[in-house]
Amino acid sequence: MIRPVLCVLGVLALGSCLSGTDAQPLLVELVGGDQQPAFAGEELKEPLAVRVTRGGVPLPHLSVRWRIIEGGGALDEPLSHTDSAGLTSVRVIMPLEGTQVLILAEAEGSSATFRLYPTRIFSFIGAGYGHTCALSTTGHAYCWGRNNKAQLGDGSETERAMPVPVRLGLQFESLAVGWFHTCGLVPSGQLFCWGDNGSGQLGVGDLFLRHAPTPVASEERFVSVSAGYLHTCGITLDGTLMCWGADDHAQSGLLGMAESATAFTRVAAGEFHSCALALDGAAYCWGFNGDGELGTGATFGATETLPQAVAGGLQFTDIVAHSRHTCALATDGTAYCWGRNGTGETGQDPFVRTRTPLPVGSALFQSISTGDVYSCGVLVTSLAACWGNQAGEDGDFKVPSAISGLADVSLVSVGFAHTCAVAASQIWCWGDNSSGQLGVPTSQSSLTPVRVVFPP
């Protein structure tokens, strides 16, 4: 074949020397992994894959460079090579933080961009008086809502309608959300607290509030912590129970706590009382017994300065306390409650307060939580159910009722007048939103769950 003279001379301006596939541009196209479900800090289940072609013909043995151009994370290899079908791929680990990741695949000036949206997975949700905090599986804490006492830990006293990261970037193992203060445990067992400190509930050695996580003034290492109204309690590595803050109703047990030789595993700080579980699952409570919230059978209005055994000899796996009632989860999954019962929050007929534990119907639970005038739990069927009067309606609320619209629920927490749950890896809240505690860009309260909005 005789080449045209212009080609021999290298004159290509009219494209007369290019024909067939050689005249086609190289194309990098996405073939797998784009916009797949992604979880913060985890490797993508499906690798990102591209096909490189020219004029529809696969190009083998071609180098493809991969770059993260936004959002962070890690690639297993920054350079890969196409196979005989023109295909190549890369594995990706998502960043611990961020809402969008952009990854570029580039070959000889042609490129394609993958978009990924990491979903945070949450290991804890806690509702306080007017604020809410959540902990991701990567150990990052977020808070939103009321912040008049710096309880969000974001360095300010500004109310936040959507989640903000807790300052200092600490990775927590657990959180405790009180009325107006918050505490968190790091993996080493060191305890940090922030927010209101008017009664010394932060345990930092003074009465000044803190805008960011501050170490508790103790050399002890803790395994459990609970934040109440104006006091805080924790359990150390050896099972010792320690409390600090307000003790006007003996809720901190400061007059005789050191005399208790019982080793504890879990603790629950309420408004004017506290409770804890011993190694054998037995429950103990102390403080004010105004409505029977100690569960000991003692006279209404009595005060106990030392942990007293809860009546009934039951064994529990968890215990929670709020204003004037207490609930605990038995080893068989039955929920028991005792104390004030103005709207059925203990699972009994309203206005019948109880001084000893009584079962909440026949439902079986994975976990439970108490609020001011109602209680909630996660059923073994992974549904959220609540009992008591959540919104001031008329009716019989002593029987646990499933929350409609939520499935695959793993966590639930009841605050003073709002509730939050983790369902299908998303956080949902309902109830009072006067301080932004529902985590949505509106001040409107909601009788049904709304999804918490994390800012980009």
C-alpha cells in the first residue's frame, strides 16, 4: 500500500493519516463500584473498576493511575494495568470522616470519576434534657441541640440544629449524656467530661463549665459511666463505684459509698437517685425514694445514703434511671420498672406508683431506656417500642407500642421530652425540638421519627 505524500511529510492537520480505531479518542468508563454503599473507616465491598477502550476496542496492558481528589481514604495501589478485556480495578478504604469521596481513574489524558458517600455507623445514641449525642463505630462523637451550658462540647454555647463534632478529635469508646453535661470514655479508660459544672458533676476539681472534653481529676481508669441531672457516676477497672457532683439527696452516695464492698459492672445516674448492677446481676439503688424509684420496698420519700438491694432478687443485664422511675433488663429479656407512674411509664396502670420491680408486659427486649414520663426499648424483633405518655395524648399507654416507620433498630435513647434511635445505620429522632435536639434544619417538633441530617 502506498502512503499519501502528506503522511510521509508528517502533515496531519486534516487528519488524513488517521483511520479506523486510531482516529478514535481513548475512553475510560466506569464499570463497577460507583456510588455503592460505603461505610466510614471500612473497605468497600466492591472494588472500583474501569474499562479502557478506543473506538469500542479494549486496550490491554495499559497503565491506569488512581487518585483520591476529595475526601480522603486509602487505595491499595495507585497504579494498575488493564487486562485483555481492557479492565482494571482498585480496592478502597473509606476515610473515618467526611460525607463525599471522589476518586479519579486516569489513562493517557482520559479520566473517569467515582463518587462515594460514606455512611457513619453508630455504636451509641444518647438523649439528654435538650441535647443529643451520638458515637460512630470509628469513635467520633457528634452532638446537637441545646448548648446553653456548653454540653455539646463544640467550643461554644451556641444552639445547634444539626450535628457538630465534639472538639479535640478524641476517639471515644462510650458516651454518657446527662441533663446539661456530657462525658466520654476513651479506650485507655480515661474519662473526659464537658458542659455544666455548677455542682462539680464534671469531676475536674472546680465548678466552672467546660466547652470541650476535659479530663476528670482522677488517676482511676473507668469501664462504665453515667451522667445524671447534677451528678455523675463511674465504675473503675476493679469494680469500684465512684460518684461526684450534687449529693443533696444522697444521689452521689458521698456519705458512705466508700464503705460498700460490692463490685459493680454498670451504673445509672438519675435525677436524685442512682442505681448499679453487681457482678452477679443484682441491682442496687441509693438516693431519694420519693416515688419508689429505689425499688427496695422502702417508704416513699425515704433517702438511702448507701447502695441498697433492689427487691425481688432478680438478675439484670442492664439498668437505666431518669427523673423518678427506674427500669432494668432481666437476663431473659423481660423489662422491669419501678417508681413514679403518672402516665404508665413503668408499664403499669397510670397513677399507681410501685416500690418494687414489676414486669413491663410480656414483650422481650434487647435494650431499654427511660425518660421523664415514658420509657422505650429495642425489642428482640429489632423494633423500637415505647410505653408511657410521649406527647400528652389521652389513652392507655402502659403497654409497649412499636414506633411505626422504624425497622432494623439497634439502639434507642429517651431524653426529657424527645427520643432518638439508630435504625438501618441512620439516626432518627422524634418529640420536642425546641432546642434543635432532633437534628433537623427546623425548629418544628415531630410526633413521628425524622432522620437526623449530618451537614456535608
